Amino acid sequence: MTTPLVHAIDPTTLKELRSADDAGRRTVPVTDEEGGAPLRCCLRRSTPGERIALVSYAPLRRWAAESGVDPGAYDEQGPVFIHADECGGPHGGALPFADAHRTVRRYSGEGRILGGRLVGPGGFEEAFAEAFGDPTVAFVHVRAVEYGCFLFEVRKG
């Protein structure tokens, strides 16, 4: 298998989310006093003093619209942290947010959930190989276990 490609929220979508989120709410920037928020724009944790926003994001809905499919009941939206202002995006390197247990959720090219797997630190390579070894899997979402929040998308490399 080739190296999976990790995708943060794309810049065009981020620009939209910085005005209004996928629930239609106006975005309200705040100064992060504590740091540690998982930023989905640059795939790192925030640092104290950064301007961030918590927005509602519908990753499958946006993917389905670009792909010309109907996600049906699998359409969902949830909270994600982003920088309140434009940032440099991801800088590559280590797999983001891989320091804790995560869920790797597999999706078909029709936007249907094909299953998922709980993954611990060090288990992502095996989980991605398993997912992309199935020809019906188009992409996976990596999500937080505690709240089910979307962290990032992975596609075949």
C-alpha cells in the first residue's frame, strides 16, 4: 500500500467556516487562554494566546457535494476548532493527534459507513492498511473517542 494522505480542512472551506459554520451560525473568535485545542486547519494543538473558533463542520456533507453523491442519514455535523484567522495549514511530519486512542471510520465512495476500528497510539499504520486493503473504502475519518469529533480525513496515497 502507498502512504495514506492526511487531509486537514481545505483552505476554501476554512474561509467559509470563518464567516459562518455548517450549522449556519456566525463564527465567534476567542482568545485561547489555555492552549491544547486540536486545530483542524493545521492539524496541531493550539498554544495559549492564539485566536481560535469552535465551529460546526459537516465533513461528509461537503465531501458528498464535491463527489455528487447523497450521504443520506450519514450526514452529520459536529464541533471542530480552527484558527480564527488564516494560518499556514499543516506542516507535515508525524501523524497528527496520534497520541491517544482514536476511531478510524471507513467510508465508501457513496458516502456510507463501512465500519470502524478503535486504534491506539502506534496502531494507525495497520488500521489504514486494513481499511485501504478493502477496494470499497474510498476514505477514512479519524475521530476522537471521547466525543466522536472529526479530527482529519485520510485517503489512499
